[in-house]
Amino acid sequence: MICLPDARGENEYAGKPILSLVRDNLTEDEVLTMIENGADIQTESPGRYPLPLMHFAARGQTQVLEALLKKGLDVNAAPAAGRTALMSAAERGQKEAVEILRAAGAKE
């Protein structure tokens, strides 16, 4: 998926919450393209996982998870419910995601 800038120099992903763009049939490479092209990776998405890091950890999408961590997301961020990405990954049996989060400093 290639994202070309529009006439103003922006692209279709700039500033849009990543979880509002993600669909079940997207590949990890397509999600990575969204991130590289300015999709908002900080915003919570009501009715879904509250943080993008939790969303991708729970699904075991390790390439996306690593890209989010490289962008500086807090590996220990926990919304009001107190759940972390590590908890979400462990709960879903995503062993590789758990290892990536632990290596990034996730606390149990």
C-alpha cells in the first residue's frame, strides 16, 4: 500500500487514529505504512482496546508492536482500567509479543 501526499502535502493517514484505520484484512506491512505516514498512534479508541499498543500486542502483530515501541510509546502505559499491553498479550497467549514487551521494559 503506497500513500501519496495530497495537494497540501498531507496524506490520507496523517493525524488519524490508527485504530480507526485498521481493518481485519490488513497486513502488518500496510499498518506499518500507516504509522510511517503519520497515523496517530497515541489516541485511545472507545469500544476497542484503549491503546494501540494493547490492540496490537493482544493480536500478536509483532512487527507493528516493535514499530510502535520504536516510536517511543510507553510500554507500561495503562489506561484507567489499569490493563497494560503486557497483560493483553499474556492473556491472549501471544508469547512473542510478551517477549518483545518484556525486552522493552514492560513491568509485570
